[in-house]
Amino acid sequence: MKVAKTFTLATALIMAGAILYGFVSADFFTEGGLIASLAWGRVTLIDIYLSFFLFSGWVIYREASLPKAVFLVVLIMVLGSLAMGLYSFIALVQSRGDWKTFWLGKRVTEA
């Protein structure tokens, strides 16, 4: 579990740095439009958002509160890997070393 915590926290920190770098170094709307105009840019965006939806399904399943789950999904769609890394890290910490609790969240009592 220690490796998973390190990996998820590193993912969030690296992504936070990458987002900051992007906003400081370039115009989001100009370069975002360029990426969306390229075939491989669109393929990459489809790939990324399919991953977001897959991860969001897990979040919705493991969260007891639908409003909280919806809020988290919005964060995932906006912040991507930063939100997913932080969510995973927090879920690992809250699971207190229990992988079943990590994967199932509030539903662990149902399983």
C-alpha cells in the first residue's frame, strides 16, 4: 500500500506541476484549439476522456453520496490525472491498509 500511496501522490504532484507549467508557458485556448484540430490530438482527447469516464464509474460506485460523487466526477473531467491521483491517494489513506475498503469504499459492508 505504501507504493500505491507514493505513486498516486506523485501522479497528482507531477500533474499539478504540468498544469502550472502549461498555464504559465502558453495560451490554453490557442494551443488547445490546435490540439483539437489535429487527428491525433482528437484521438488523444478521446482516449483521455474514456479513461476519465472509466475512473469516474469507480468513484460513483464507491462513494455513498451521489452529490459528492458528481462533484468528484466534475473535478476529474476538469483536472484529469491531478484529481484522480488525489482521489486515489485519499482513498488509500482512508482505507487504512485494507485493499477491499480501497476498492469498494462505503460498499465494503455489502460485499
